Amino acid sequence: MVGVFGYFTTFIVSLTTQPLMQSHLQVAGTFILFATITFAGGIWMTLYMKETSGGLTDKQKKSLYIPNDL
């Protein structure tokens, strides 16, 4: 799923980059927009993803996704 989502995201970015560069944003604004989206995604990952929030140990991270009965 991660690979499919990555290819989909790359496809969307490739379709939107040229029109955005030719809009009122121009080249610098386009890359500032993409940087802002990336920065917001990084903050979201840090705050809401289980394995990145709260400073968990490796054992605790594994216990989030591996059932106890294995």
C-alpha cells in the first residue's frame, strides 16, 4: 500500500507542478507550497503516529503492531 500511495502522490505532483509554476505562485511559490505541505505532514506524523509520539522503546513499538499471542 505504501508503494502504491507513493506512486499516486508522485503522479499527482507531476500533474500539478507545471500549472502551479505558471500560475500567480510562480516557481518559488510552488516550492514554498510543497515545503509547507511536507512540513505540516511531518508535524502530523510526530504528533499522531503511535511509533513517533512519546519516546517509546523498541520493544514498546513492536508491541503496538505484533499481537501478544505470537
